[in-house]
Amino acid sequence: MTLSASPTSPPLLAAIEAGGTKYVCAVATDPARPLLETRFPTGDPHETAARAVAFFQEASALHGPIASLGIGTFGPARLDRAASDYGNILTTPKAGWSHFPLVAELKRALGGDLPVAFETDVNAAAVGEARHGAARGVRRVAYLTIGTGIGGGFLDDGRLLHGRMHPEIGHLIVPDLDAAYGKATQVCPFHGSCLEGRASGPAIEKRWGKPGHELPDDHPAWELEAAYLALGCLNLTAAWSPDMLLLGGGVSQKSGLIERVRAELERLAGGYWDLPPMDEYLKLPALDQQAGIVGSLVLAREALA
Ligand code: ZN
């Protein structure tokens, strides 16, 4: 009697959280538990892609062939598989990256038949939180990130919202709340008063002359920040009707900020929507900085199906 073949090992998933300032690369068989992970600054696109490829080749030598790749990238990017420039970064101020064919470059090195999922970094983070984080079991999840920029993704019953390009909720237009504080700060070169221009980390630093983490909890900066973020959350409540809104990114971690945003959102909503209690509706992510890479690994697994 011969022994049957050794049990099939689970497929090795590869993922990149392709941020504008750093790349995080990982491999895993279980998306919640990366086996190997590396991070490096996002530099020249060809060199950055080559570093990712080198990591996956080393990981593959240790753990076997890579079965699929999930990418959560900074935007704008072409997500539409039917488009001729699918897999490309679109026009971006980031030097060298405009129209860079990221998916094609990676597939050229890792194999033309490799199944690939190509998403925005915020959509990937929404998936990570929905499968393994604060929004487990929640059907409709909106994820906002407030950091160097402001971005957002929406997962609707397992399906990520793309639209013609993808949501760019950082550029929702908001009223000027600066004037009441004797300020006039906005940092977006495209719009007079958009959420990112008013409420991103760079806007806080420009307005108050210090980065947010140096401003005390009772500084007026946080009342104003909460008011802007509540406007963003209200607009997303109106447009997307999520079951839960997650506030990610470095700025959201400020102690006491989410409580202020909840109070202001409740006030602005005016009882119009049948919303869950605010501390269940508006939450901080649970995976912290891992949401993007975990979500990209989940997307890699889904790309196998
Ligand atoms: Zn803008």
C-alpha cells in the first residue's frame, strides 16, 4: 500500500500595500498572519517595483511558488480591467509615477499568468478591516483615512465601489469653517475648499504651525478638525449609506478626536437618518497600520477564485 500524496499546502499569497511614501510587501497563506514582510520607501517606480519583485523571489525560494498577487496602490490608478491602461498609475504629482504600468511591470517579472487584484490602498484597507478587523461581519463598510492626504473606500456587500475611476472623497467640497477661527488654510492645489485641503495632516500643520501630534488635546485645532471630518462623514452617510464608517490614518488616532467627530456628526445629521448609536457607527480601525497589507492579501486570495 502506498501513501497518498502529501497534503496540498495552501497557496502562497503575495501582496503589496503600495503607498505614496512607503511600499509594504508580504507573503502569507493566511491573510491575517503574514509569513514574511518588508517595507521600503517608495522611490523611482522601476527601482521600487524591482525591490518588490526581489522580495517575492526570496520569499518564494523559502515558501514555494506565489499563487496570486494583491495590490493596494496610492492613486489615481486605472482599476478597470477593460481599459487599455488597466494596471497603470494615472497622472500624479509623484515624480516618475505618472502612467507607470505597475501591474504589467510586476507580471513581466513574476509571470504573465499570475492572477492579480489591483485596487486602491483605501479599498484594500476597507477589505482588511471588513474581513479581519473592526468591521467583521458588517455588510456595508466605508473606510476613510486621514493622514498626508484624505482618501476613502467603500465595500458594499463584498463588492468594492470603483465608479469610472475610483472614489476620491478627499476632494469632497466642504464649507469654509476656517474663517470662524481667523484662519484661511487649505492645501489642495486643485480646489478652494475640499476636505483634504482643509483637514489632512499637512493642512493642520500649515494652519497651526505645528504638526498635529504636537498640538495638545484641548487645542482649538481639534474642534475645527472634528467639524471638517464630521462634514465628510455626513456627506458619505448621505451618498453611500454605510452600516459603519471607519476613521483610519495617523490624524484619526489623536486622543479624543473621534468622540468630537461623533458628537458633531450626530448634530449635523439632525436625526434624518436611522443610524446606529454613534459609537457603533463611527469607529477606529482595529488593524491599525496593517489594514492595507492584510486587505491586499485577502484580495490576492480572492483573485485565485
Ligand atoms: Zn481637492
